[in-house]
Amino acid sequence: MVQERIIVGAKAAENSINANIIAKTLDYLTAYACKQTLIINFGRTSLEYRRFIF
């Protein structure tokens, strides 16, 4: 969690960001009562990210 505003999930997965990773991150949003999350995957050839705002 960054400044109690956003949850950042950093991954190094060879596969792309999938539904399981998204579901886990959305669970963190609920648990910590945050409104934003950023999932970053460094494991692929190019940087992959997803941002969710609620």
C-alpha cells in the first residue's frame, strides 16, 4: 500500500496478468478499503500493467 491510497502489486510472471491475479488484488482493495490498485508485471518482454479505480 502506498500512502494509504493505492495498492501496488508487483509481479515477475512470464504469463500475462490473469483473472486470478486480478481477483486477488481486488480482494486486497476490499480488505484495506482502498479505491485504487495498480498491478505491474515485470516478467514479460515488455512491461505490462493494469490499473483499477473504484
